[in-house]
Amino acid sequence: MKYTILPNTDIKVSKISLGTMTFGQQNTEKEAHKQLNYAVSQGINFVDTAEMYSVPGRAETQGSTERFIGTWLKNNREKVVLATKIAGPNRAFSYIREELNFSKESVKAAIETSLTRLQTDYIDLYQLHWPERKTNYFGNLNYNHDESDQWFDNIAEIIESMNDCIKEGKIRHYGVSNETSWGLMRYAEESRKLQLPKPITIQNPYSLLNRTFEIGLAEVAHRENIGLLAYSPLAFGVLSGKYLGGKMPENTRLKLFPQMVRYNKANTEKATQLYFNLALKNGMSLAQLALAYLLQKSFLTSVIIGATKMDQLKENISSWNVQLSEEILQEIEAVFELFPNPAP
């Protein structure tokens, strides 16, 4: 396994991290523990979760992922760097907390609840799952300003809350997720002004089918030394190739949850077929090609992989030792020019 350092820290993390949002719906507790054990045995020491998981969000399964991790973590805490997230405003998730926001009260309540479920005394990386304000995230490429948005710019208060939790030992560092270039720079600048810790990571989607991070965020990540934690690197499994030719295998995410249409589009299949052909020509699986591409990016800290089956997990982890040649990278760019960001 390859490792890197979380920006502005001395914490070593694996370049591949284990995503866990399937724990609680698609994976049982026993299966979750089996995945965790295997990941650790392969050198993965970075685990990512969230208070709203499992996915898709449901009242009856909310918190199940953290609970499953917690029953494993109580005997394995020293083996992993642990990341989780606080949910942002969303009326559909009102069952999580009466007030879904990033106020000091909400942050404190969310952290305490996560610590209890995770059966630990501290969280290594605490992330803001999505912005409080109305902006373009979760598949929305264009920004359309909403004059009715009553969002109050409380980023300074959020930074102070994170600092308080760091001083209390509840969290070690914090990051953002599903953020824009404007939002990330606001956190960086406000942190400098306050002379308080800034976010060390940004967890955003990034894959061969969604390279929007490169438009503005990549420069911010480099210049501000904030690392990308890339989620959905296989685009809900589309970049495994299993849906090509109109296939819809049983017990797969798009079959079980047809409302997840972000990567289920005509151009994504066309682009995926070309990437599949490229992988086949070079003696590797499509998943290995897709993950290896991300792992070679200079602004990337870690790729978050998730799987429902052990054979998927094993294949995904094996991508760490795949090196793409300059010729393959050029062929990837040729496909990208044909289908730029078909599934933002």
C-alpha cells in the first residue's frame, strides 16, 4: 500500500481509504467487519463514514454505519485513522436532529452522538458533509443564485466550533465536503484571519466521469495545501463496467435504488464503454484503470473506495500498484474531450 500525510499534520494515511456507506443496508454487520479486517490486512488505515449513513438515507437505518464500525472499532481503534461527518441542512433528514445546521450546539450534539456510536473517545477527521448555503453540489454543475436564500455567513463561528472541539480532544482535525472553490477559500481566509486551524481536506466526487474538481478546486487544493478525499471514484459502480450493454445486475446499487440517477445517463455509458475498451487493451480491469488514474493525481490525498462484495473490494484495493503510462493517460484525455464531465 502507498501512504501519504494528511496536509498540515503528521498523520500517515493510506492512499486508498475504506468507504462504508453500504454498511447497514447493503452490508450486514458481519460483512462490514469482514471488509474492515480485510482492508486493514492490506495496509488500509483510513476509514470514512458519516452520521447520516447508511445510504440512501432513511430514518430506520440512520446511524447504522457508525454503529457497525463502532462494534469493530472498540478492539481495533489504534489500527485506523477515523473520519466521519456532520449532516448539513436537509428537510428529508430531519429525523437526525431537530436543527440540521452547523451551529455550536448542533456540532457538539452531533460529535457526542457519533462518538457514542463509534465507541471511541476521539475522531481523527471531522467533516462538514455539505454546505449550509444553497449552492451547486450533488450533481449540479451550474451555480444559480437564489435571492431568497436566508443563509447567514457563519463560517467564522464554524471554525471556532471546530477549534473548541480540537482543544477538548473530541476531534483532531476537520475538513469540508461537497464544497465549491468559493467556500473552500472562505474557510482558508477566515482561518488565517482568526489564526485558527483551517480545514485540512475536502471530500468531493472525482472520477473519470466527473472531473469538475479540476476546474477550480484543484488549484485551491494545491495553493492552500488542502487534500482531496475523492468519493464515488467508480461512479456508483458504473466504472466497474457491470452496467454496460444495458445490464442491471441484481442487488447492485442502481438496481436497488433506481432514484440514484446521477451516473445513469446515455453519455456516461458511452464514455464508460470507451474506458472499458482502453482498460481491456492494456490488460487491466476498468475499475483498476479508473482508480489508478485518480491515484496519480498530485492534489489527491486518498481515494475512498466502497464495495458490497469481497471480490469487488479486493479488485479495488489492487489498483494501488497499477501505474498508468503516458500513452494510456493521453488516451484517457482523448475520451475526456469527447465526453467531458458527463455526470457532474
